[in-house]
Amino acid sequence: MSLGAALAIAGSGIANIDARLAVVSQNIANASTPGYSAEVVGQISQTAAGRGDGVRTLPATRTTDAVLQAQGLQQAALVAELSTRQSALQSIDQVQGTPGQGTDLGSLLGALGDRFSTLLNQPDNQTAQRAVVGAASTLASAINTRSDAYTTQRAAAQTGLVANAATANQALRQIGSLSDRIMTQKAAQQSTADLENQRDAAVNTLSALLRIRTLESPAGDMMVITPSGLALPTRAADGPFAVANAAVSPQSASLPGVMLSGQDVTGQVQGGEMGANLALRDTTLPTYQAELDEFSQTLATRFDAQGLTLFTDPTGALPASGGVPVQAGYAGFAAVIQVNPAVSANASLVRDGTPTVAGTFTPNPPGGPAGFSDLIGRVLSFAMGSEAQTGVPQPAPNTTGLGPNGTLQAPFGPPAALSDFASALVGSQAQDSAAIAAETKTEQAVQASLTAKLSAATGVSMDQEMGTVVALQNAYGVNAKIISAVQSMWNQLLATVQ
């Protein structure tokens, strides 16, 4: 073998070592980067005329596991969905209060009943009359607070959808742009490992927003598809997702849909933050609002039916029942329910009554008996109970056909007494939150397990990388000795010729 050939072989070895050290350095720098797949540089021996002719360095490639990566995408969407729902429902929990602790609807309703019981023993006591009005006002205010919480979280879901669309668009554009570069470099037989890792990061961002799967062509292009078969454009000039801004109120019947390239795809968006925000905005929170509106209307009408218009809207009117859909006349009533201004101005009305109830109750006239207790007894026996009058059940509250559009349904049957209604409402909503919290914890554990498996299969192993560094250092030393020996032999040859 000539000295020149030996020098070329050693030089190719040094070049290969430099390329591999650069990749090792990059792997170590990204060891903690989520979703990063370790890169490797291959090499093949070259021969010429049957003799060794050095090594050829191959483009860097990634260590991948398509099955684990696909499972990871699905799990990421599920955990993002559950976490988004959990956050919203926990905010609702904070205003619901703990049953039996004095701040929940059941306890506040019970406190109002207690004030009426106290008043029953001393109907002419003005302090006791004002205490009834105060308890009623506290209950109404608590209902308003809960309604406001539903609206706040629903508005947050709407705002979240707008932001989700913008983030999804950015991720899709990144996927398209990186795919173009990957195809170009694949065609030129250059390494695409770095670009593929960057594209995976964009895919991971997108998978937290909605459930997707990806398909990669041999040329390096990537298609992004939803479970419903919807292909997401990665090279759209605008968008492609769009969600219009909108104000949210307790009476909001419908809000802007999710548009994809001008088409409404709301029903095809599943999982991830977008799926969670859609469910919260269009189903979960409107159902909670409808349940509370029904409780408020039932509360107001049952008191009114016994001769005391205690709860009204700000104008002093009791919203109409019996519309189509069933809550047409009082959708959003929970947001504005308050103590009747007439009763607030004249607390003695909680003893005397307001409207006449045909055939059953006549209010105490001005100057009537100070010990008048007919109304108080009716409130305690009937307004707060399961019967409208002796032997006659209370009209059942609506639990189906709820909401401004009549499309919602409560997860419980019609409660008989107001206390039962309060317990069912608070209990079902608390159960939703607890179930989501438990499921989130479980799925986060599954995600952590998948992440660990994927990292073990495709991630950076520091031990392996450091072992590679040592091996490359040794190889570098060997090649350096060859170059040094060749240089020494050249010097001797030159000295001989001179």
C-alpha cells in the first residue's frame, strides 16, 4: 500500500469520526428534549482493486419506533383533552361549595327554611322578617355567582378555541415547510434526521390540540389525518383552521363553529384541547347553566304558587314558564335572579304575602293580624316540600329539552323537593369533576409509561453516547498515529533523497 493510500484511508477515518462526534454532541444537547429521537451516523468500508480504501460516511438517520410514536400521539391528545376539562371543572368546584359546609346551594336553601321556621314562632318580629330577606338574598347571590362561573368558563373555552386554531395553523405550516425541505434533501441523498425531529415536534404540538395520525410517503412528505378521515392541509395559504371571536352569555344558543378551509368541521374535531373546549363550550357548561336556570325558575315559581313572589328578575317579574323549548322564557334566569324588589323594600311581605292564590290563599291585608302565619306555614310545608298542597305533588321540574335550543338534558330525573333538586344539581356536577380528575390521573400515568418506553427505544442514552465518545476517541488516536507514521516516513524519504 502506498503512503498516499494510507494517508487517504486515515483521513477518511478522521472525517467519519468528526461527523459522528458532531451527532453525538447534538444528541447529548437534546437528551432532555421531549420527543427527540437519537441520531446515528453510519459508515461503510470502501475497497479498490480488492484492497481497503477507507470508509464512506453515510447521512445521519434517526432511531424510530412507529408504533410507540403513534400511541404517544393518541395519548397526548387524550391527556390534553382531560386536563383542559379538569381545569375548567375545578374552577366550577371552587364556587359550588362543599355540601353541608354552609356555602352550597342545599345549605343556603336550608338556611332560608330555618329563617322561615324562626319567623313562624314570631311573625311580627321585624328582625326575623329581615333575616328571611337576607337569607333569600344570599341564596340568590350564590345562584348568580355559579351562573357567572359557568359563563366565565364557557367564555374561556371560546377564547381557547380561537387560540387553539391559531396554534394548529402554525404547527400545520411548520409540518408542510419541513416536509418540503425533507423531500428536497432526501432527493439529494442528504441527511434529513434534524428536519424530521423538528417536524415531529410540530406534530406533537398539533396532537395536543386534536386527535390525529400521520402518514409519511417514501419521498418524505407527511399527511395529517383526523380519526374521522379529515385530511388537514399543511400548505394552505391561509388558516386553514378558523374560529371567529364571539361574546358569551348565559343565553348564548350557539357559538361559532370550527372552520377548516371555509368548511364547518366542528363535528369532526375530536380530542385534545380543541375537542375539550368544544365540549365545555357547547355541551357541559350550557347543561350546567340550564340545570341552574331550571332550579332558579322552580324556586321562584314554587314560592309564588304559595302566595309569596320572593324571587324575580331585576324588574320584579317572574319569567314565564311553558315556552318552546321549555326554557325559552327563562334561559339565563340564574344569572339575574334576585329577591323581589318589593319584598326587599318591605320585609313584612314575607309574613303577609304578595299575590292571591285562587281558592287557597289570600294575603294578609294592611293592618291585618300581626301574628298572621298562614303564608309562613305554606312556605315551610309546600314551597320547600314535595307537595304543592296536601295530596298534590309538586309540578316536576324539566330535566330534558333544556337550554335555549332545547337540546340539553340533565343527568338526573325530576327532583320532587327543592332540597332534592339542589342536591342532585350539585352532586352531579361534583361527580363530573371527580370522574374527570380520576381519569386524568390514570391517563397521565399511561402517558408517562409510553413516554418512558419511547425514550428507551428511540431517545438519547447518555451511557451509550459517552461510550461512543470513548470509542471515537480511541479510533481518532489510531488514525492520528497512522497519519503521524506516514508523515515520519515521508520525512525519512525526503531526507534520503536529499
